[in-house]
Amino acid sequence: MAQQLFVLVVEDDDLLRSIITRNLRAAKYMVFEAPTFRKAIDEMSVKPNLMILDINLPDATGWDVAEWLEEHMTGVPIIVISGAVKPTPAQMKKYQANAFLPKPFDMEELLALIEQYAPTITNS
Amino acid sequence: MAMRDLATLPFRSIARPRWYDPLGYAAALLGVATATGIMWLARSILSLGSIYLVYMVVVVAVAVGWGLAQSIVASATAVLATNFFFIQPIFSFTVAAFQDALALAIFLALATLTSQLVARLRREASDARRGELIESTLYVLSETINRQHNLGALLDEVAGQLRLVLGLSACDIELDDPGGLGVVSAHSAEAEDVGVESDEGQESAATVVRVPLTRGDRATGTLLLTLPDPKKRLGDEESRLVNSFVESLQTAIERARLQQAAVQTEVLRRTDELRVAMLSAVAHDLRTPLTSIKTAATSLLNPKMVWDDEDSQAFLHAISGETDHINRIVSNLLDVSRIEEGRMRPEKKPHHIGAVIDNVLQRLQQRLSEHAVDTRIEPGLPEVPMDEVEIDEALTNLLENCLKYTPPSTPIHISARRRANMLEVEVADEGAGIPPAQLPQLFDRFYRVRADRKTKGVHGLGLGLSIVKGIVEAHGGKVSAANRPGGGACFTFTLPIPQPVSSDLTT
């Protein structure tokens, strides 16, 4: 891989975030982590190539992150992960989320989704 | 106890004259005797005419005070006394002169006539008073019914009013339970009537009148009037009064029942809401650790990945730790149901609290690693009877609570000391503390301190502290929560220290 892809993981559960991060690093992605909305905005000083987004955050909802992202940069694919709320198709469309993965999910599935959406960025 | 229907209800009366009142006869005799004594001493200066007048005053006074029967007795006694003491020959009931006999007869006739007049006036006045009393009673009753919305309290008040107004020795209202609202009853009795049931003489003197309460043609309850004396009868006003009472009572009962039914429906609805909320909270709480287990396991299972030892260990630790997490959720739920059903029965054996605290700290070592834990156990604490597993559970819940609500790297303080006959265990943190308004509900089931947007996200069912309370109370102790003066929350529970039995009691 000529250039490492930058993936931002926004998830408040420390353990789950660390598991996802370990997988992404092993798959040669560059990973930044954010447990909160505030931290997510900090991490987006560099535009991520893809974002994994939990809907339930302690200081906001994942949709707030998506909204902020939409206002500040374009073309970042979003994979939504959530255990409690299943997003409506309208929400997915509004925030330009590419995929939804309900918790608990198979790690292989998440990696497959990342692979599916990440190249569209590198090609453009 | 004899039963009667309403029409024959004897009535102790609202100050109605009572012909059998023994006090009245005693007063009549005493009045005549006193007047006779005084006049005997002053007989040298009194004419027979004055003597008749003095007796007339006594007769009228008795008529005013008690009634016709008593005043007739007073008249007859006065005639006999005049004849015996003041008419020649004295100390004999013979009358020598014809005009003396005539005077006596005229006095008797006049006294009887006056008695009748006075008694009638008296009765009319008392009837008017009773009419007023009945009216004001009905007013008070309707006011009570309008004001009092609690059925039990309403019945108590009404029973009390009815007893006072009718001069009953007891008044009971018993409601049947057609709508599943629970049988409600009220009892009002004279204080001195407490021993009635055990005293056969008194018991046989009392009569209970049963008045059915109905709704449409269905019986809804019974009004029981216990009368102190079975000989008297109910007057028209009293009958009407009881009927009005019963009518108003039926309306009030109906209204209260409808209200109570509405309240119960609301309670059921809220219970259902709570159940739904609990189920969704449980689902969310279980899904978080399940997600970590699933992702860690599928990471290890992914054939495309090659993991080094450190990663593999991390995944396996995650799986193991989150399995414990789920297990804690499940045991908390089981504890809640045990507490709820009153099945929390601690198997108490003497344990040293220090050892239990050490065990908990050791088990939570990894999760507490970011906090400095400061433990202070007062030296020389006795062993205290406790269910080690349950107290361990209570301490674990308190510490997990600290972990949930305090930022990493803040210290946690655990202390145990003796306070009189109690062992006091305290778990304190240096977090944000508890909003004072929320302190009272803290130990309620499903209660969680409302998360501040700035603090870290708090998940959980809000069961932990309610479990601590259930466990500690099952041990005979108490729980409390407060804010530390320097900031942070402080939870305390106590366990009773058994007192040594003093030697002079053990024989």
C-alpha cells in the first residue's frame, strides 16, 4: 500500500475502541481514536479517509459528529455502529452515512465494510 | 347482640328528655327533701301558702331539667311532705281540715299542669335544637365528603361524626370488595368501650343495627351502628338523618372508588413503563460487553489476520473481563429479584471486614488501577456476623459506582470503624459529588444520577445502590449517602456488632 489510509474511530466504550483499533492497525490503517464528540473534532484537524461512528456518545450523538463533518469537509465515508438505535434510511441519507453495522458485530464484517468504502477515496 | 332494622332504631338522642333517667328522679326527691328541710327550720315564719310556692319552684325546676315524669314525682313527693310536716296534725298523713285537703289537691293539679306545660316547652325547644344540629351535621358531612378524597380517611371521619351525633357507643363502616379495590373499613368507638366484648353484661346491653349500603341493587357494604341501650327508639328526624348519611355516604364511596381505580390504573401503567424501561436498559447494558466479546473473538477467528502474543492476550482478556461484566449484570438482576421478593436471607458468619475489603480490592485491582485507593481500617475491630458473599457484593457495587462516576486518577477512600454498637464502612470518592436534590432518591431502583454532559458517559441500570441497600438492610444495617466537604460523594453502610451477653443474665 503506497499510502496509509487514515481512519477515525469514534466510540465511547474504551474496550471496544481498542479492539477495533488493534484490528485496523494490523490491517495497516492509520488509526485515530475519539471517545467523545469533542475529541472527534480535535482529531479531524487532519481529514480522515473514513470514519467509524458510534451513535451514543457521552457528550453528543454520532449524528452531531456527522453534521459537523458535513459542514467542514466532504467525501468522508461513514460507517455507523450502534447497539441501541437503528438509524432510519432518512438519517443515513441526511448525514451521508455509507453503512450501518448493528452491535454486536463480527470484526471481519467491519473490516470488509472499511475495505469496501475506503478505496473510493484513494481513487478519487 | 340483637339485630334490628332502621325503623326500630332506638336513639339515645340529641338531648331529648329521657323519662327513665334515674338522675332526674334523684334530683326530684333531693330537691323536695332540701326544700322541706329548710322550710322545717323556718316553719315559724312561713305560711302554708309560701310553702306551696317553694315546692312549686322545685317542681318547675325539675320539669325544666328533666321532664314531665320527674316533675310529677316531685309534685307527689311535695304533696306528701306538706301533708306530713306542715299540715296539722303534723308527722301524720291524715288531714284534719277540709280546706287543707282542698289546697293539697289544688297544688297537685297545678303542679301537674305546670309540669306538663314546662315539659312541652322544653321538648319543643330541644326539638328545634336537634333540627339545627341535624342540619349542621349534614352540612359537616357534605363538607367532609367534598374535602376528603381518601376513602379510608373519609370513612373514618364519617363514622366518627355519625357516632357523636347519634350518641352511639360505636359506629363501623365496612365496604365489600367488588372491584378488587380492597376491603375498606372504618371504626369509631367511645374510649370507655374498649372492653365491651369481654364484658358480658355490657355486651348484652348493646344492640347493633345493620344498615346496608348499596349501589343500584348490589350491596357494596354495611353501616353498623352499635347502640348503648336497646330500649330507646329512633325518632323521625334521626331516621331521616341516618338515611341522609347513608345516601351521601354511598355517593362518596362511589366517587372514591372511581378515583382509587383511576390511581391504580395509573400505577399499573407506570409499572409497565418501568418494566419496559428496565428491559431496554438491560438489553443495552448486556449489548455493550457482548459487542466487545464478539469483536475480540471474531478478531482472533479471522483467518486473514496474524496476531502477535500481545494482541492475542488483549483479546482474550477482553473476552474474559467482559464475560465477568455480563455475569455481574446477571447477578445484580438476580439480587434485585431476591430483594424484591424478600428472599434476601444472609447466611451470617463472623468475618473481619478488613479481609472482605481486601478481597474486593484484589478482585477489582485491574479496574481500579487508574485510581489511588486509600484504605483505613480502625485497628482492633471485632469480627461481625455477615454474609461474606453479599457484603463483598455491596462493597463491589459501591466501588463500581465510584469507577462509573469519577474521573480516572482521582483517589478513592475506603474506611471501616466502630461507631457505638455498629460497624461503619465508608466508600468515598473525589468526583463531582451528588446534586443535593438527587440524594434522597439515590438508593431507589433504576435511579441514576443525571449525567452531566461534561462528565464521561454513564451506562448502567441504576441497580447497584439499591442492591447495596437491600443487602445491608437484610443484615440489620443502614445505608446513607452524602457529599464530602472537600468534594466528591461518600457512601456509608453500617452492620450491627453483637453485644456480649452479660454474665448475670446467663444462668
